[in-house]
Amino acid sequence: MMEDLSLHILDIAENAIAAGATRVLIAVNENGRRDLLAFRVTDNGRGMSRQEKERALDPFFTTKRKRTGLGLPLLAQTAEVCGGRVVLESALKEGTRVTARFRLAHIDRPPLTKMTETMMMLFFGHPEVEFRYRHTRNGSRFSYLRPALAGRAAASAEIATLRDSLRAGLKRIGVS
Ligand SMILES: Nc1ncnc2c1ncn2[C@@H]1O[C@H](COP(=O)(O)OP(=O)(O)OP(=O)(O)O)[C@@H](O)[C@H]1O
Ligand SMILES: [Mg+2]
């Protein structure tokens, strides 16, 4: 089990980018009243065929060389242990949506943590991708749009500003 859910979010977003996505939406929802923690990654990548989608949750299924094919199965296992599940929706040439749900208060639920670092990794690892990040916590919402940078690398001043905006926005809605 990965001890941090933000690592799973990173992994699922990396799948989206490996599938050629140019736009990725990451939505996180924490709701205490519903005892729910859910995240959803939606991409406009190449999508999966029905067979590929059916096999994607099998351990060791991969279409990539030098990969283990454990990203999705590990996430599904963690969700199931925590009273939730993973749902895949995908259409070829349109894109994919991965939704993972967990019982928020489940004793074995890994913490989310490190969302700022996760988003920073994605933003700077993939300047050519447009990212939308939406984080809702008990009804309060933080949204961030990082447009595609069209080949231009970010300057270090921008990196600091970006990190500060993410931290401040998440703090405002009560995410650590
Ligand atoms: N967003 C996506 N769009 C298209 N195909 C996907 C997407 N996510 C997963 N897949 C398909 O499902 C397979 C399994 O994904 P999974 O994350 O489990 O393993 P992997 O990425 O191949 O390897 P690992 O994550 O262990 O490095 C991928 O190889 C790919 O064929
Ligand atoms: Mg993967």
C-alpha cells in the first residue's frame, strides 16, 4: 500500500499524460458529513479500448515497456480496503476518467498530504499540459488553472509564486 494518497494522484495523472493528454483535471473532494474522500482525474488522452479498460485493474497489465502495471490495481486495492472503490470510464480518442473513493474516516485510509508538492511535480514536469486542480473540503473550494506553457520553462520566481498560491489556497480550505 502506498502510504500517501497524493502519490496515487500523481501516478494516475502520469498515466493520463503518458496517454497523450494535453488537458488534465484533478478534482479532490473531502466531505466529513458523507464520510467520503474522493479524487477524480479526467484526461483528453487516447482513451482505452473496452478490453484494455477491463484489464487495466489487473495487476501487471501494462501497455508500456519497462513498467510494472501496478498503478491502478494498487489504487483499487487501497480504495477497497478503505470501504470505497475505483471506477474507470474511458472512450477511445476521447479520454479517460478515473474516480477513486475512500471512506474518509476509515482507520486504514492513507493520508492525502503533499498536494502542493504533487501539483508542483506535475506542473514542472509537464509544462506543455494544461492542468486544472479543484479541491473541495466540506463545501469550501480551491481552484487553480495552470495553462500550458507552450515550450517556455518557468522562471524560479514563478515557481515560488505558484507554490505560495497552492499552499495559501489549500490552507484557506483547511487542507494542511
Ligand atoms: N489515463 C489513461 N489513458 C489511457 N490508458 C490508460 C490510462 N491509465 C491507464 N491506462 C492503461 O492502463 C495500463 C495500466 O495502468 P497502470 O497505472 O496500472 O500501470 P502502468 O502505468 O502501465 O505501470 P505503472 O503505473 O506500474 O508504472 C496502462 O499501461 C495503460 O495501458
Ligand atoms: Mg501507471
